[in-house]
Amino acid sequence: MAIVVVMAIWPTLFTQVPPDNDCQLTNSNGGPAAGHPLGFTFQGCDTYARIVWGARTSLSVGLLATAIGTIIGLIMGALAGFYGGWLDAVLSRVGDIFFSIPYILAAVVVMSVFVDFRNVLTLAFAIGGFAWASTARVVRAEVLRVRQSDFVTASRALGQSRFRTLLSHVIPNAIAPLLVHDVVGQRHQPGAAVAARRADGADLAVDRSDGHRAGIHPPRRAHSRRHRPESEGTPMTGVTDAPVLSIRGLKVAFGSKGAAREVLHGVDLEVYPGETVAIVGESGSGKSTTASAVINLLPGTGHVTAGSIMLDGVELTDLTAREMERVRGRDIGYVPQDPMSNLNPVWSIGFQVKEAVRANGIAQGRREVEQRAIEVLKQAGLSDAERRLHQFPHQFSGGMRQRALIGIGLAADPKLLIADEPTSALDVTVQRVILDHMATLTRDKGTAVLLITHDLGLAAERASRIIVMNQGEIVEAGPSREILQNPLHPYTQRLVAAAPSIASQRIQARVEQRGVEGIDEVAAAPAVIQVRDLVKDYRIRLGGFRSEQFRAVDNVSFEIPRGKTLALVGESGSGKSTVAKMLLKLEEPTSGEIVVDGQQLSSLSAKEAFALRRRMQPVFQDPYGSLDPLRNIGNTIAEPLLIHKVGDEKSRRERVRELLDQVSLPQELASRYPNELSGGQRQRVAIARALALKPDIVVLDEAVSALDVLVQDQVLQLLAELQHELELTYLFITHDLAVVRVAADLVCVMERGRVVEQGTVDEIFASPTQEYTRRLLDAIPGASIPLGEAAGGAV
């Protein structure tokens, strides 16, 4: 290829024969001669010279045709994917028509019709004008993905027009696959990303988002306790003297041998049959790295440098790759964190379960495999397994997808089940159901469970022993209740103190300090937001010309006093986020009204609505998806100022520095990009962006649910300080009532689009009137576990 490019640019380096040389019929079909190494054509032209000069023509046509096809495909695909609806339907059908026409054949026809315009440019337009459809498909697929990102929603909430959002955020982030498509020359739409999961463990799915981030620190002595609880904590069933899993002196490093960075510093732990052991710690502590080392699937350049991993008497570090494949899935089951990322979206659930059954040798033959797959799903709690077998992951709820993964992990009755944050993406009520079912299955089978989590409350409820990890080493280990009631290590004390799900004394102290005066103050404050009889209906297409109406929000009413926090709580699908979108004018209500400081949103003109957006800003759940990865932190924070034309470039830079100081981030971060920041730092940047226009109202949509407990506590403290300092009003959307108790003044509980209960935090927590609210409160992990003096004193 390089030779052809050089030949096209500098043809005179390869031949001295000019491109328009006269062809002599006397040389027709002549053989090679001096200066003519490839002879002559039947027209008497120099064959070699034609090849050399033809390279320039071919390259010119190819580049022009690719550019034309790319531009047309980019425009068509971006418009179809971003705007959707009828425009998507029309442009997609037009693309299908062009895709079905061979573009070379179409170019031949065009050149035959336009005889007087036969030149390189016409040929390029003829090819590119028919070859754009495949490019449009790639662009549309990427735009559909990117437009769901929180940073796109944030841009729209700032008042950015849809078209400018498409140009400034969506297309730049969707263009990378297009470049690959054009260079490689693919003529098909790439399929959806295939999740790396095979039940036999050949490439068992592992969430590697933080497994390599444990830092290097000098080893510290762990606060050790009894490794084998007798009566404390959750009772163990069928525990024997020989451990199923025994890890001794495990060390893991990343990088080449000459420049390896050690991330695990001598880990020791044991798990016995029928026992559940939890490893807790924040991101980067080494929890997932330990689990990955056990199944020999360390990400990247990770490798075990020392230590022993024994599974039922077998040394796993001595096994070959093929031998380890037989262990994974059969002897070690695995349940990953994110069910949507670990189930292949283009394969049915049944296909993936049957794949696990075949790979593990559980059943043979088509009928036997299918029957076993149905049994696996039924054991996982899906009673209508026969029907669910043919559905795809997107047709399952989050809880159902997690049940399917648990079923796959336990399909071969493994000796050990590793559950890596198995319910962190689920509501607390769904989480409880899933964990109850997993506990029943493992107890009945006598399976040992290694539970990876950052939630101490969850660990306390589900595990008999807790192992606390920090910076690649175990700092404390012992019975779960003893760890929580009397934490010895300062890091464990900080974890216990920061966790709202179990720090009941600390939370209660805050409530008591607010007392009756706080409740009266809430009641007396004037309402800055009034929501009255809000309704939102959607039309759902059922196929063909059929559709039905779905009511996402049903007659919702509430008020938020100025300077206070109202928590909108409920399970996924209860309508919380839809209410927030209507408040931010990202969705229009079907009926009802929203009044902000006396202004009814539905009656505002476009100019008035744009001005109102300066007063209301969102902070979203995912710290990794809420910032545009192609923009540095300074430009991200300055975007609201740019959209609303606030100040000049110098004053905007100064405002960015002020905002970084306000959220306790160093000013040097302004030149960095999101991938260089931790999750907590990214969420602080998102808060800084929301405060750029000095709003009165901030909508916090699950703003701390994706953060580790220590980072979560820091962000909640920051939000409280900013509210006090700037007199902000918060709408706090969450499914976690434990966080609500720390952060909110008022609570509004939603179920299936309706408000079922509302009141002050004290009222809701002390005497909930609705069964649904009581279920939410009961589902808080570790809520009933009392803390000892050490935990309370650490606060």
C-alpha cells in the first residue's frame, strides 16, 4: 500500500514515460523491451507507465469517493440517530435502498449516462453517492449510543440547542468507529459489543474497572481476629475443617518484570464450605484484583508474583491455561457486577445459558441441554423460564438479568462462587430479593461464597466474616458483627463511620440535633418549586401499526421549600427521573403544572425558558458518563458560561478557578481530562459545572449512588456545605433511603408513577404509613445492626 501511495504522489520516480504518451499500434501486444519492462498493451501503450500513472487516478478516485460517502453518511446517520422518530424511519429506509445497490455497478451506469462529464470527480461522486449507506449505519449506531450519555443530557439542560449539542458533543464522540470503518473499508454495520463471558471460564466475564488501581504502600500489620467465627454473624451451614479456598501470601503486580508495580502485598484468606466471606474496601483497594487472581483472569499485564491459591487442595497457580479453563465455571462460579455489560445483547438469554451448560459438560444433546437451561433459570427464580428462554437481555429488568447471571454462575454446582458487587446496580428491594435467593441456592448446595463489595451494611448482613482491604493489603479481618461493632483499624473505623447504611448512631445524632425546630423551619420556608397533578404518558409501539399508552408519572404533587432538600425516592421505574426531566424541561408533561418561583414552566417562551435554565442545573449518577471524555475539565466547567454568553474568555477562566476551589479540587485539574480523574473527583467536577451559572436549584439524580462509601460521604458533606453557603434548593433523586436520612429534609416516596407517601425525614423514618415505604426501609442493608462504641466514636 505504501508503494502505491508513493507511486501516486511521485510517479516520475518510477517511470520517465509521460501519462499522455502516444500509443503506437505497431507496438500492440509487444513484449518487454528496454525502458518498457512490462511490454505494451494491445493499443500499443506502455503497460508499466499505465500502472504507475493509473495509481494516481485510482488513489484520487478512492480518496474522493470515500470523503464524499463519509460526509453524506455522517450527515444522514447523525440526523437519523440523534433526532429519531419519523426522520430516523425515513432516512433508515432510504439508506437500506442505497445499501442494496452495488455502488460500482451504480457508478458504471452513471458514467454511461453522463458521457460528457467523464472525469475523476464525476466517478468519485458516482461511487461515494451510492456507498454512503454503510457509513450511515455505523454513525447512526454510535450516535444512538452517545446521545444517551449524561454529558449530552447536561448540555441540553444548560439550554444548548439540539443541533449544537449534536455538533459539539455527539458527533465528536461518535466519529472514532467511523474512522476505522473508512480505513479498513468495512461494508457492514459492526455488531453490538460482545460481552466477555463464557461459563466454562475460557474468557469468563470479569469487571476490571478498578482491579489494577491498588497503589503501592509499605505493608502494615493487619488487625487480625479469629478467622473462624463460632456463633457471631450469619450462621454457616455445613462448614468443615478443610477450606474450599485458601490463599497464602498472594502478591500481584502489573507491568513487565523490569518495571512491575505491585498492587497486592501478601494477601491471606480462607473460605470454608457453606460459608460466605465478604471482602470490603473502596475502589482500588484490591478486592477485584484478588478475585481475578483466583480465577486467573487478571486484566492487562497483571500477574501473580508470589503466594499460593489452593482450591479444594489443588494449587491453582500451578495449572496450565487449559487446565484452568476446566476449573472455571465447573469448580468456580462467577457473578459479575453489571448484568447488562456481561450478557451479550445480540444473543438470547437461552442461548447464553445453554452455552454455559454445554461448556461445563452438564448436559449433552439439544433437548437435554435446553431442559437443563430451563431448570437453571427456574432455580435462579425465573418461574416462566420457558418463555424467558427466547428473550434478549434488553427485555429483562435489572433484577432478572442478575438472576440469569447467578443461574449461569451456579449452573455446574461449583465449590466456590465469587460474587463481585453482584447487586450494586440494583434497587435495595430488588437487591434483597436477589441476595436472599442466592443465599438459598448456595446454602442448599453447600457452596462457599466470596462476596466482593464496598457496602459494609450488605457485608454485615450476608457474610459470617469480613475482610477489610486497603491499598492492596488486608488491614483487618474477623467476624462481621465484631468488625462493625468494634473496628480496630483506623481505615475500618472510617468506613463504618462514613456508611449511611449502617452508621445509625451518627445519622440519628444529626436528626436529634435538628429536632423540632428543624421540622418547623422546613414547614415555614416558602416553596420555590411547586409540582401539581403532574402526568406524563408515553406511546409504546407494539409492532406494526399497534401502540399502547404507558403512564410513567400519575398525578404527582409536591413542594420544595427554598434552601431545603426534598428526596424523591422509589425503585427503578417509579417515575423519579421522569419528574426530574420535566422539571429541567427536557420532557414536556402530558398534564399538570410545574411552578418555579411563581413562573409556570408550560407558559414560558423559549427566551424565558432559556433564562430559567440558569437557575436549575442537574448532577447525574454516573461520574464516568456525565463528563465529555474529549473535553478537558476547564472547558467542561466553562461550558455553561459559554452557552449563556457570560463574560469573556479571561473572566470565564477565573470563574473556573473559583469553582474548582469551591468543590475542593486543585486548579491544576483544569487542563486534565476525565479519564485522568477518580470517580469522586469527576463528581466534584460535575457539581462545579452545575454551579457555574450560580443556580438556585440543583437536581441531583442518583448523584452519589455510584460512589464508594468514603467518597460518597465526602460528596454529601460537600453538597451540605454548598447548600448552606449558597442557599441552594435540592431535588435529591435516589432509591437509597439510608442516604436520604443523611442528606434530606423532606421525603416523597414514589411507586409506579404515583406518590404514595410524603413528609419530613423524621416522620417517614419514625412512622411510615405505607407498606411500600416500610419495605424500602427494611431493605436498607445493615440498618438493624447496632454499632459499638468504637464506630460511634470514630464519627
